[in-house]
Amino acid sequence: DPLLSREHRGDRRKEAEHALGSAAGEYIKKNNRRPKKSGGNPDRLPAGCSYPKDSWVHRAMPNCNELHEIDLRGGYNPRRRNVDATALAAAAEGGRATGYVGSGLWRDVWKVDPRAEAASDDDENSHQDNDIVPPAVLKVMKQEHPYDFRNYDRHRRDALVMERLSSSEYVVDIYGYCANSVLSEYVGRTLDNLIYEDNKSKDDKEDGDDLDSISFIESVPELTRKTPVGRIRLALDVFKGISHLHDVPGGPIIHADLQAKQFLIDPSTQTVRINDFNRCRFVSRKDGDPSGEMCPVKIPSAPGANRSPEEYGQLRLTEKIDVFSAGNILYGILTGHRHWATSSKRVIKKAVMSGHKPVIPDKFLQEPSDRALAELIDRAYEKNPKRRISAREMVEELEVILKAAKEDGRDSLRK
């Protein structure tokens, strides 16, 4: 019966939408239109520039079977009409091995157990096992975005960056990728949850997540903005990850989307780890010569409040855009607040393009290490990218400041 079949398909679609959200095409139904096309082509390189023929930037190493075997049904009851917020929170906080965690602008995020190896908190035997396997993270592109070559290449680059930097303890590890999905290690919470006093971004408030977890803060005693040494440690870890991107052989790699939420806090290693490379850019060379002059990059859009002056100005870009954006993160580490927190994105864009910098109140400049950190923030905010401090120089400066702060012995709980 065609009518009965149509009714059953409608029921199944509703169940999928209630269970999976945008992963089931909720956006397409709500807007009653097809996804917009993005053009489908990768960014054009400047004239006379190309990647060296034998460069790793051309590679792709998908392992689709690993991803296709993941059963996402374990995270939901498909007959449930409303998403259980408690169940989602349990998945995000580690109370359950698998489940839907949340979503960003581009992707839905799942905490998964690809090989049924992860242990949940309610497993009595898990805490006696010294070889506990942590869960993994599966990021799947939302269906409202076009499945075209440009987005396939975004995810190829995302996976490839993690593969090339798998030896870095400041970069999240890759387990696999396929088309517009990426499987990586599960680390923990984002840096913005740790450094900002409100502990919640606008998106976090809408999701209703409890981000003020005392147990999490206690699990990373070395990574805190409550002490002079802790603030420098956080800043140093942030820039170690960035410098590894910029200094990778065959690079640099430009992240091009640095915000505090792109860094993860790893309690097991007490480190900050950089994440999310799907907007990254590889730098080409004149005539494709590996030792030739580096060519600037053109990125067609500059959304948000974390961009550099040259991004807002739609100019040719270098890896120095990451340094400027990371200056905003250091501002948050030092003050506990977001740069220009009360300003609109339009006002911020105008201020940045005019060379204005967010003011650091004197109350945050009482310690010698904090004053030194403020000076580095000012150098990161340099409008001219040629005069802006590099990530490697930032690491060198922060290591000197950290050593002095430790020798000063001021690792006390003072703001």
C-alpha cells in the first residue's frame, strides 16, 4: 500500500529527527529546501605558486571501514520522543562509554567506542584495569552542508594535520577518517571552560551544559589561571601546539580558526592540545620549489570576533594570523574574560582593523609574570604581521617567564 508505506517512512523520519537532530536532516526539513552549494572547488593558489610534487600535503589516508562499523544507536533510544539531557550529559562527562555530545557550526560530535574496548564509570572492573581504553570522538558533517569536493578536502586536511603531528603531545591524535567524518581521540573539556570566569559561551548556555565542574578543575592542578605559574603554563601549552603547526617540515600549517574552544585539556598528561583543523590551510611555494619563497594564502571569509586585521581586510595571509587570534586566548588566560566581551562583532572588526587593542586592567598586572605576559599579548596584537611575534618566539619568551615565575615561588592561589 503506497499510502501506508509513505506513513511508515514519515514515522521513521520523525523518530530519526528526535534521536539524531541535524544528523537526520532536521535542517533540510525545517527550511524545506536543498542545501546551498559552496562552489565545490578548493581555494585557488596565487599565480606561480604550487605545492611541491612529492609533498605530504597531497596525501589522503582514509580508513572507511573503521568508521562504518561504528554503531551510533547505542547513544540513543530511537523510540524516545525527546532527547534525554541527563543521558547526553552522562555521555559528555564520561558516565557512559558512548553517546551524542553536541554540535558546532559544521559538525555533530559523538563519543564512541569503535571496538567495544572503552570502559564506563559504572563498570566495577574498569578501575582495576591498568589498560583502560578511552573512548574516541566521531565528528560527522551536518547534512545542511554540501557534500562537495571542497568539504571533502576540508576533512582530508583535518585528518592529515593530525596524522603529520601525531608525535606532538600538544596536538590531538587521529584514529581515522572517511569523506566528511573524522575519528580522533577523546581528550576532555575545552580551554574556554577552564579560563573564562563565566565558564559558558553563548552556545554552552543554550545547550544547558554544566561546565563548572569542580572535579574537572581538580583533575588538572597544573593547568589553572588562578596562579601565576598556572597562567604561564596554559599560555605556553597553547603556543607549543601552534608552533608545532607552523614549524612542521613541509609547512607551515595555518590553523585559521583559533579560539579557546579549539584547545582541549588533557587531564592524563596535564597538557593543552590543539584541535579542529578543518579550516586550516597549507602554504604553497613559488614554482612548487620546496625551498622556494612561501606564498601567502587567501581565505574568502572572516566570520566571528577572533580574526586578525589582515583577515578582516581580505588580504593575503600568513601563519601570523594564528598568533593574533591566539593573543585573544592569552587575554582570557590572564584576565578570565573574553576580549571586548560587551562589544558586537561589527564593533570588534572595526576596532581590530583600526589597530585598537583590548585594554588589560591594572588589577591583572600585579605579578611580574603577568606583566610579562601582557607584553607578549601586546606583541601578538601587532597590526603589521611582518612585525608580529612568531609562535616559536612566543614559546621561547614564555619558557623564560615560566622559569622565572617558578624560581620566584609565587605559585599560590591568588587572582
